[in-house]
Amino acid sequence: MYRCPLCQQSLTQHHNSFVCASNHSFDLAKEGYLHLLPVQQKNSKVPGDSPLMMQSRRDFLNAGYYQPLSDAVNQYFSAVLPQQPVVLDLGCGEGYYSNRLMQALADKELRLCGLDIAKTAIKKAAKSYPAIKFCVASAWHLPFADQSFDAALKLCAPCEPEELARVLKTDGLLLTVTPAPEHLLEIKQQVYSSVRLHSDQIEAIPGFEHQERQELKLKLTDLPADMVLNLLEMTPLAWKFKPEQKQIFAASSPQISLNFYLDMYRKNRSV
């Protein structure tokens, strides 16, 4: 399934290493993940989310506040995937959604790969969920062979559509999760005098045909202050707040809107 990120030849496993015909070698980390992100594909010295953002996200997700979103993703895939599907989770972070999808589709004998550019997140994911194959890699240069996956999940993650189409099988499915207009509206109102809502337009993704859309709306109420702070820190909006503003907002027990679009796409047969 894996291919070399340097020369694009197939990687073959030899004990705890994956080696290509050009003798590029990549070792499995002790946690069980593969590091397939060469220096030339990094966008910074330590790419990916900051440690604070990752810890905040992990604490918030593990508290269950986004579980309805995870359930909606799982139900979507459960309804459309065949037996023994192979699925890619792009930008999987610490593996919260990956793990819950793996559990939900256990009867289908799901095989799941999680990819993220942040080594710290993948290290945590691999240690927590050893049944899932995780790798550190770029979503713009996917280290997988052509037509490796039946489906992919792209949950608020960037990627290269041409690369995604390449690694999906004929008629492969892509489920995207994106913010809908009212997502985190109350937080935005704290930092913008005129709030610009997220678009409700369906994204045209080259190489894919849109199939259907589902909207998910939730209200978070009575959030403990520490969870409000976690929610703030796991979003780019945190940079808009002064430290004292964060504390005041968190202590106000705000009601916060969650609003997502789940869009299902199918790979064009011509790709």
C-alpha cells in the first residue's frame, strides 16, 4: 500500500523497516507509525498544529462534545461501504474520529489508515489505537499506491484533490466535513464587529462528483470554563483573543453553535 515519498516506488516491509527499490528506508517507530515526511515536504521545522492546540482538542473531543459529528460520519460510511473496506482519514490528528469509525464499522472488518503532518499527534494516535495504521506525511504528497482506498474522510483538512483521486479506487468515495454558516458564531461575535459567515456553497472538487449533503446543527450549553477554553484553543480564533478576554468569555457560560456540512462525493470514472 505504501510508496516511497522520495521516488514514488513501492515500499516493501522488511521486519520493522519499509524499503523501496532505490534503497530509501523508513523505520517503524516504537509506537507503530511510519514517518513518511521528507524534509523537502515540510512547511516548517515542526509542521502541524501546536502542542497547545493538540492538547486542547484531545481534551475537548475526549469529553464527547463532538460525538454527534463522529456518529454522523460513522453512519454515513456504515451505509455506503462494502465489506472489508480500506479507508483513509486525512488530517486524522490524535485519532479520535479514526478510532470511533474503526469501532463503528467493526462488523465490516474495516481497515483504516490515518495520516497527519504533525508527528506529535500521530505518535499519540498510534500509541492509543494500535489497530489503525498511522503515518506522518503530507496530504499534498500522499505516500500510498494508486487505487489503495475505497473511501476517504476529509474532516476540516486541506489536501490535493488530484492526489486524493489517485489513491482512491474507481468509484471511490470522499466524505468531507466543513464548517456551515453558523459554526462557532458566538465566538466570532466576540472578536469581529461584523461576522462573516461560512459559505453554504457546495465545493466543486476536481475529479469528483457531488452526491449528497447532510447538515448537522448543535448547541453547546452549560460548558465548563475549561472546556470553553479548550474549544477556543483548538481553533484559529484563539489568536484573536487577548488572554483576559478568553478567561472572561469562558467564565460567562456561553451558548455556542456547532454547524457542519457533511458532503459525499464520488470519484469520476474518467480520473
